[in-house]
Amino acid sequence: MIAEKDSFKASRTAYIISVALTYFIQILNGGAYFAKLTTSLGISDGLTAVLTTFNMLSFVFQLVSIPLAAKSTAKSWVVPFSFLSTASLAFIYLVPTLRINKHVALIIVGALLLSKATISIVTPLKMNWFFSMVDNSERSVFQAVVSLVSSITGTVFTLGLGAFYDYFDKNQRLEQAFLFVSVGIFVMALLDMLLMLLSKEKPKKNEEKSKIREHVNFLFHDKPFRKMLILYGLWHCATFVIIPFTGTYQIKELGFSLGYVSVITSVTNVFQILVLFALTKVSKRYSNTQIFGAAWPVAIAAFFILAVSNRDNGHITYLLYMLLHALYAQMHTVSYNNMIYDIVPMDKRVAAFSVVNVVVGIASFLTTLLVSPLYDYVQQQRIFLFGKEIYAQQIASLVCTLSVILLSVYYFKRCKKDFDQERTIYSGDV
């Protein structure tokens, strides 16, 4: 067993670097940085929010990964699709330099759809590919290390990115900045492709090759998984009332410069590192369901603080929100992924991650699509309370807070017991 673990050590390292590169690209194509691009093109806040959730909608394509997992090696699909996805994102940053006056939003929509659809197809394959090379007892630690490396390198990257943008913005050369970003994304895509090409892949077992209908039927008839699916779908309905709109909120209503956005992101990344160190130790003492449960009050506090954030106190309150967001997000992500491994047999895990992401994607995108017109309406009305303007994001944050409180009650009353009872059945699969 030791020899087998050692033979995959370089591949696991490649995966850690690959995830870090992916994180850099996510930073560039999300939040305030992506909002800077769309704002420069005259795209509205509502449409910007919809565009940022295209990655969620594209999760429906993950169902395609189930038959792909049975037909051939993961590498044969992951490598070309991942490169195509990242290259499409690089093209988006070329749009401002092309000086296209018409159909700008449509072009970005097309590029985003192509990018998100292709990466969504292979995401479960890639995750299962590399996690199959990790012992069951070391999954939590490995996942923590992956996130730790991304957080450390992401902190340095974000600080440099903020200074980079502020320099070009100050000198009114944003188009040139977008061009450099496009080239940078393409270079990272090439490096990521090389890392995956050099990585090994664990041979499949014969019993892993079964039909999509068999996998999906098994999952939907499994009570713990079904409850997990409902819970996570409702969670994304609740949180995507506000999360896609925080990018424009920072640079418009709160008045942050991209330099300060980078400071907030960097401080949050440093905090994430501390959280991950703690989780590697806590995960050995407490179950995944306990860690998942402990994240609920943190999430409630985070969204409530966001609800009271405004231009006067935003430099402090938004930072506090980001720190709490980082805490509950890490607790949720680590514990949730491991709970799926605990309750789903190995040959159906690609299907499980695909089904979860499809439900999450549809819920997130539809929620954003439905609330976007409400944002535009509230912004036009300009609501005031005690002489202070109430922003649409504040109202949405309050709605999110109340929704998360109700979901936490549902988790502790209806879900946790089932997850605890089932969590040891498949945890021995490697």
C-alpha cells in the first residue's frame, strides 16, 4: 500500500498546483474583478450577476460525465475540455480591446457558456481521478492541503492583481490591463494542461463501469443522499439571493477600489489558511456532520453582518463578513464532500457529484435570474430609512439570513440523524 501511495505522490502534487491555478482564474473571472470588466463595457448589475452564475447553470452538463466515466480514462476527457474552458475565459478579456460596439453582452454570454459547459462536464471526473489516489483516512487532510496551498498562493496573487489593476486604472489604460490578463489566463491554461498530461491515473475496477440510469436511480432512492440533495439545493437558493451581487456591491455602493478589494481578499485568504490548519486537526476529532452543523451559526452571522453593511461602515463590516464567509465555506465544503464519500459507494461517486452539482446549478441560476429584476427595481426606487439609503443588497442579505436560519433548523431536525447513521457504510471504500 505504501508503494502504491508513493507512486501517485507526484500526481497528487500536480493536482494541488492545478487547483491553485484554477483558483487564480476564478479570481479573475468572478466578484469585483469580473464586475470591473462588465462595468467598463456598460453591462448592468443585474446582467453581471446573471453572467457570474453561468457556471452554476452549466452544472447541468455534469450528467454527461457519468457515461464518460464508464467509457474511457478520465485524463482523455479532462485535459482537452479543461484547456478549452480556460481558453474561452481568456477570450472574454479580449472583448474590450476588440472595440465591439454591438452585441458585447451576447459575445460574453457565448464564451462563458462554452467555458462553463466544458469544465462542468469534466469536473466530477477530475475530482474522482485525483481523489482516488488518496487513502480514505487521509481525504480530509489532503483536501485541507489543497485548499491551504490555494489560499497561500491566492493571497500573493490577489495582492499583486489589485496593485496591477489600480496602476492601469489610474493611468486610464484598463484595456491594456485586460489584454495582459487574457494572456496570463492562457499561459495558466497551458501550464495546467501540462500538469494533467504528466499525471498518472489509477486503473478502474470492472465494477465501476455501469449505466447512468442505474447510478441515478440508486442515488434518488437513497434516503440520506436525497436529503443531502434537497438541503444543498435549498442552501444555494437562499444564498444566491445575494452572493452573485456582492461583486458590483463592493465597487459601486460601498465604493471600494480594486486595491482595497485585493486587501480584503488577501486578509481572507490568510484567515482561510488558519481555518484549514484548524480543520485538519478538528476533522480527526469530530465527524463531518458535526463540522457541517457548526457552520450554520457562522453563516447566519455572516449574512446578518452583510445586511447592515453600507458605505459608512463597509470597510470594516464587509471585511468581517468575508472572514465569516471564509470560515463557514471551508467548514461546509470539506464536510459536505466527505459526507458524500461516506454515504455513496465508490462506483457511484462521479454520478453523485454530478447530480448534486446539477441540482445546485439549476437552483443557483434560477434564483439569480428571478431576483435580478428585483435588484434593478429597488435600485431605481432608492429606499431610505432614518435618512440613510437602503441598498438592494442589504435587503437581500436579510432575506438570506432568515432563510439560512430555517435551513439550519431543517438540518438539525430532519437530516443530521440520517447522515450520522449512514456515514460509516461506504467510508471504507478507497
